[in-house]
Amino acid sequence: MTNLKLVINNNFQKKQKFFIKQELKMILNLYAQKVSSGDWKDYSLSISKKEVSFDVYQRASEVPVFRISKNLSPKNKDERFYVLDKSGNIINKSENLNNLIAKIKRGRLLLVK
């Protein structure tokens, strides 16, 4: 019992390894709207140490058309959430998922057939 230590104000926070419930709800609501309008067809979730992404497919293809990603360790504040195209280029990025989804809803991101 001589090796006990008292830890006060421990700032240890569990690192998020996935979308939280509210974020996933916003993304799935957007997905439902885009599916009902005929823009999006399928989705998948990808998880790595650096990011979690919601991948959107036009058909059952190997490459996602869009990826809505959450950066788990962003260097800048505005790189928390971003949208990538099929080439991996960043189309849009934001620190707030609501802002990013609002831009997608406005119709800026459409599938090109």
C-alpha cells in the first residue's frame, strides 16, 4: 500500500473511434434524402486509426463516389470533417458536421453519370 498515488484533475479523455450518435444520425438522414431522390444508391463504413468515413456509392462498385470522413486527430480546427471525391481529393471541409451536411443538401455535390 505504500505505492498509491492520488491523481487530481486527470484530463484523460477517451478518444472517439467512431461517429457519435448525433453525427451518424445526421449522415443517415442525409443518405435517406439522397436515396429517395435517386442520387445515391449504397453506402459502407470505413474505419482506420486516422479517420472514420461514410462511403457513398452510385452502384455496387469498388470505389466510393463520395466519402464523408471524420478525422480522429486533426491538425487544424477546420479539418475535423471533410468530403472526399472518388480520387481522394478534398471537396469540402469543416469543423462542424452540420455545416458540411448543409452544403451537401444545397446540391453542390451531385453524382456525374
